[in-house]
Amino acid sequence: MDLKQLKYFIAVAEEANIGRAALKLHISQPPLTRQIQQLEEHLGVQLFVRTPKGVELTEAGQLLLEEARNINALVELATDRTRKAGQGELGQLDVGIFGSAIFDTIPKLLQAFRRKHPEVNVVLHTMDKSKQIDALRQRRINIGFNRVLAPLPDIVSEVIATEQLFIAVSEHSPLAQFDSLPFDTLGKEPFIAFPNTGRPNFVDKVFNICQEQGFLPRVSQEVGDAVTAVALAASNFGICLVPASATSLKLPGIIYKPIHDLPASAKVDLSCVYLKDNQSPLLQSFLATIRELRQQS
């Protein structure tokens, strides 16, 4: 028994007439009759009895019709799901995340992607830059998000957002009274640096900008992530410099101050990273969403 025979059987059963079924299937009547006979021989049962008007299902035929319709539905479902998978509309997308962008930019991207591709299961994996690179190469994730990535021959780094920088200060700090702050505040106040892993990274970018301006930050704390840095700033342990996406992090006692003399270089890129040879339809669909939002911003 094959799918073609089942298709022919369903047509004859629904039309109750071999001639009409042949017209529906766009074939001649003799080969359709042979296919039904071969199916009956294979199963060892009679599926139809002839009547003056055509054919009627036997009890065995009625049972086969129910099962054949179920099989046909499963085949159609499998065909549809396979087609969607090939078009990047179905499957699992594994995404590596780390850093302040998870507070704003990345959720917006994921929401936009899910609206367009609701049948794709998006799984997030929290991992720093080096672990993202390893996971990409081992194909455990499809794409990652990070900042300040050194060039790698097998990895594409595609900028998705360029963010302004803000100074996070405690509401109890004397700095809280000012509407904006000068950039050299970073060299005058205790500075909370982050992250302390995955070099080069965001804090290296900050140090380079400060050096260009003729000073270095007064580092009092080095921590692993933006949440810890902002929490320490809220408790008046010092100040920290954060990308615009991190200002979505609302903690008690924290205020984000714009910088009124921000150097032209004092911006930070957020990039998505993926294997150069990864031609996954899912990845291509996700990249299309990223690029579309990038154009709109």
C-alpha cells in the first residue's frame, strides 16, 4: 500500500463511483480500477461492492477510509511543517544573550520575530562572549548578541544598534541635582566598571574613550554585569557608564544622567554574531527581522 493508492481509494470512496473519481483525479478509469484491485489484493479484503449507481464501501472499506483520511491528514501536516521549516517559519532558534541589551533591544527583536513566526520556539541561553563563540562553532546556538567583538575569520559580527551612553548615579549623590553631567565626571568620581570578563569588551571601549579625552576612570569596583553595576551605583558606591538600553533597568535609588559634552566616539555598538557558513533558514528569517528593525530605527 502506498500513498497514491490511498489517494485513489479516498477519491473512489467519496465519489462512490469509479468514473467520477477518475475525472476528479484526472486519470482514465482502467488504471484507477487496477489500483483499487491491487489494494484489495494487498490487504486481502474486499473494499467495495458494485451497485447500479457505482460502488459502496464494505465494512472493511469504511474502516480503511477513516484510517486513510487520518494518514492523509498527517502527510499534509508533515508536508506543511517541512515546507515551513525550509522557509524558516518552524523549528527552534537558540539565541545567546549577555549584557545590558537584554533590557531593551533584544526583547524588541524577539517580540517582532515571534509576531511574524509564531511557530518558531525561541530558546535563550545566557552566556558571555567567549562562551557564545564556542557555542556558535559547536552549533549549540544559532546566533548571539554582544558588544566589542574582535574580528574572527569564521564569525560574522553585524551591528544592529548604536547606543548613546549615560551616567548612572545614586539619587543620594550630589550629582543627582544636575540635569546632565560632563564626561570627565568619570575621572573624578569612584567608577564601577563592567563587565570584567570577555575582553575586549564594553569597559575597554570606555577606557579607550577616556584616554582619548586625557584621563582614566577612578575604578573602585569591577563587576560582571550591568545589573550589579547599576545596583552598586544606586547604593552610592560610585557611578557607572551604561548604554541607553540599560536605562530601562529601573532600580530604587538610581538616576540616569545624559552627558552634555559626549565625545563623538562615545557610543557603543550592539552586534549580532553568527557563523559565516550557517545557511539555516531559521537564522536567515531572524536576520531579516533584525535588518528590518534596524532600517526602521
